[in-house]
Amino acid sequence: MSHCTTTVVLERISDSDLRADSRAEWLAGEYRAGEYPTAHVHYDLTGGAFVVVAPQGGASE
């Protein structure tokens, strides 16, 4: 998560779910339509999960 300095983790989806990537992208889209217009997905290598994050405060970058 190097390009996001101060983030809010909105969702964490284990990669054991076969549809984790598409679910995370869908959730990011839902957050973008609401309070977090810059929400996006990162992959947490150490935690083995897709993570939907947004800059703290929901403001655009």
C-alpha cells in the first residue's frame, strides 16, 4: 500500500474466496459511488487478502 499514505481499510476479503478479486472491485465501486470517491483495491501479500481502501476522510487525492 505504498502510494496511500494515510488510509482507511473499508473491507478485507480473504483470497481463499475464489471470487475475492471481483467482489473487492465491486465493493470499491460501491464505496466510490458513496462517501469514498477514491476507494480502490490493494492486495495484501502478507495477509493473503484483497483490501478495499480509501484516503482517510474520504476526500479525493
